[in-house]
Amino acid sequence: MKNKILGYHGGGYSGCFWEPNFAYADKSGKIHDLYSSGRDGMFDKGKQIHEIKDLDCLQTYPITQKGVDKMLKDYREDFVVGIVKILIDKHGLELGVKCGKCNQIADPHDVTFESYKGDGGIGVIHDGVICPDCYSAGTCQKCEEYCGDLNSYGLCDYCQSEIEKNIPQVQILSEVISKGYDKLAEISKLNPKCAKKYNKQHDQACHDISKEIAELIEAEVNKM
Ligand SMILES: [Zn+2]
Ligand SMILES: [Zn+2]
């Protein structure tokens, strides 16, 4: 076996799930441990190359960007990012990881993760590779936290509503819009034909008021 990344089920610990383990077969066929753990971890137990075929759930990947892309689909993303870092730092390979948002190939040392969840034990699984460009594009201008999708002001929903709350005029205008909707619903019940006509005016009014609200918010955002 040459020029391959090997993934296999390392041992779990008692009462726990298995952990993904990785090794690397270089161009001469020499096997290097990348990460091994638990009772079946290859290098923990001093296993040798001829035993590799006996490794649990062995999967092999070419040392190419496509191979890494496939690994990201097969294993925990934070593990794969760590493995690619080792391949670069220790073995001098030129590889990157694909950003889950823009598909750009990024240096694994620079990426962050979109979310994290518990692993059923005390650990945390990080998921969703985010490249530096997507990270800064998705970071709220006000709270400076990564929120993913921001509105057109570059704010998260929470900061947007906080800003709105602090502009009295926006409060009043928003109320006008919501009262307009109530009125529209009332008219629709009483006279659907009339509601149709009113609806047009209402749409125009909402459009104008929303524009004014947007200007007020923008002025506030520009002050930040
Ligand atoms: Zn990206
Ligand atoms: Zn925010």
C-alpha cells in the first residue's frame, strides 16, 4: 500500500463508541501513525503493517484533495481537519480542507467550525468547516460572533432587534405596519372586494414605511 491515508475504527473505551483512527502509507509504503487510540489503536498495541488488513472497517483514501473531501464526508470533520494538519506539518504534504459554505479549499490551520454538539460522552464534536472568508462574512458587526447568515446590515437577528428596540421611531413605524395588517384582516372579513383595493394601498404604505425603517437602522449601524 502506497500513497494512501488509512482510516479505521480504533478502539472505543469500555462502554464507549469506537474512535476513528488514521495512518498514512507514504510513497515507499512505510506506514506512519497519524492518530491512534483505544484498545484497537494500531500503534498503541504495537501492530505491524501486515496486520493492517485486519484493522476494523479499514478505508483507504488517495492523498489528493478528492481523498480528503471524501474523508470529510465519512468521518467527524474536526478529526479530519486535525489529520490533514498532521499530514502538512509532519509529512510536508500539500492538502487543504473544503469549506462547507463556499467549497473553497482552505488551509486547515485557518478554518473554524459552524457548530458543535456533544458526542454522547464528555467530548464535543465540531462540525461544518468554515474558511476564513466565510467566517468574516458571517460574523455579526455588532456582537462579533459568527452567526452564519446575517441580514443586509451585517447584523445577526438578535443585534438587529436590539438596535430596533432602541430607536423609538422604528417602534412607532413598526406598530403602524402591524396595525395596518390588523385593519386589512378586518376589512377582508367584512368586504373582500373592498379589501382588494385596500390591499394595494396597504402594500405601498408598508413598502414606504419599511424603507424609512431601513434608513433609520442604517443610520444607527453607521454610527457603530
Ligand atoms: Zn468558505
Ligand atoms: Zn450580533
